[in-house]
Amino acid sequence: MGTTRSENPHEARSKSMYCLETCDLHHRYPNGTPVLDGLALQVPTGSIYGFLGPNGAGKTTTLRLVLGLLEAQRGTITIFGKRLAANRIEVLRDIGSLIESPSVYEHLTARENLAVLQRVHRCPPPRIDEVLNLVGLRDTGSKRAGAFSLGMKQRLGIAAALLHAPALLILDEPTNGLDPGGIVEMRELLARLNRERGTTIVVSSHLLAEVERLATHLCILHRGRTVFQGPLEDLRRTQQPMRSVRIATRDDAAALAIIAAMAPDARIVDGAISLPAMPAEDIARLNRLLVERGIDVHELRPVVDDLESIFMDLVEARAT
């Protein structure tokens, strides 16, 4: 008999503000090299939490500790309001994960791979077709997983992680091996799971532009410590000052002559006028001045750093 799930299976789970927390988490390699140094994560329930950091920062080690694949040497891990050390089986039952490369039975088809896990999780058999459809593997038929491309194996690994409708989904480089179209599909799938089912998602990725489009919260890790943690909007507000103003007009040369009185450093760059950052009221005054002089303004916007630039600034600041 399969377990019975409600329409929204996450409602009965922990009402804690944080789905996942770590406190004073430390870890060292067997040779004594420190990996994590007092790491304190707070993953809000219902969030899409981007977990970022350069190679060697400790991201995968953290995820392995959270999943019980490594034993915590010091510190605590709390998931769904329960300590992992004392409630490991119960807690892990509601987590789906894909860490590094997917594990598949290469002599089995996609459906047969999921059928093995369906019996383990005791979820309804129709769920197999549902997740195969979600990840775009519905029509693979009798093709064995050993003949799948890297991207197809990645999709199968994510299907396996989703099979039992987990409350918490932990994905390490989920777009690995996917083509650009597949990356967009994966982003839309994760956003839909979060929006429609309330699934909390922790995603580690080196594709910062994709994380920026998807995440609601971020943690930037460097040398086992958090450099930033919180809502993405907080990062943008505190770390993303206006760098310049870009103005595109019907006649940039004429507009530049008008603007020069207010902004002598203005220049034409890449088909538009670029001028130093200025207060919003001055930008509005420039716009009115150009329109009054008969110059049609096609574009006027502040130029700010993207997540990749902010990430590099934060990491480089800690490295010095």
C-alpha cells in the first residue's frame, strides 16, 4: 500500500520559519585541512535558496553533511525543526537530492529506474509518469539509461529526487550537461515546484545568472564562512549601487551637447550616452531638459552590477 498524501503535502510539515538551519558547523578533511569554519545557514521555509561560492569553498561538503552522507564533526543541523542527528530517517524521508552526478542503474530504462525507487518510497505508481513528464523524459521508452546523454542522466536524477514529492529539494549543479533550452526548462520547473507546491529548494550552481533569475535568497560561501546570507533583494540593495546612467536618444550627439552643462563627464559609449551616477531628481531633470529641447528619449536607466560582479567583489574582498 502506498502512503496517502494530502493535496498539499507540505502543510503538515514543520511550521518553522527556517526549513534548514546549521549552527557552528565545522568540518576538516582527514589531513586536518579546514573546510567549514562555524557555518551558520538559515534557509527560510518556502524559499529558493541559492548556495554560491568558488571551488573549494565548502558547498558540496555542506550539502553532504546536511544529507547525512558525512558525519558532522562539530555543530548542529536542524531540518523541519528537528535535529538531524536524532531524527535522521524521519527527516531524510522528506528530502529529495541530487549531489554532484546522478546515480542510475545503467542497464534499466528511465521508468525502470524510478520503479525501483517508487517501491522504496512507497509512493503511488502513477507518480513515475508524472515526474518523467516533468523533466522531459516521458518518451525515452525502452532506451537504457547507460545510453543516455549527460543531460538526460541529469534529468533522470532530478526525476528521482522529485519522485516522493519532498518538502525540501537539494540540488548540486542541477543544470550540469543541459543545453540552453534545457537550462530554461529546469529553471521554470523549479520555480513552478516552489510556487505551486511550496517546495523549499536549495540549489548550488556556478551559473550565477541562472541563480539570479531563480533564487529568492542567497548564501555566498568563501573558505567555509558565509560572506553574505539573506534575501536577494537585500544583496542588491546593499551591494549593487548605481554605477552610471545610460541614456539613448534620437540624436545622441545633440543630446550630449545639452547634457554637458550638467554632466561634463558624459560620453557616448556603445551607441548611447553614459554619464556618472547621480541623484534621481537630477536624472529626472535631465530627462525634462532633453524633451523640452526637442530630443526624444528612447531609453534612460541606471546601470548596476549583476550578481556575478557582486559575487566577485565580495569574494575578492575576503581573499585580500
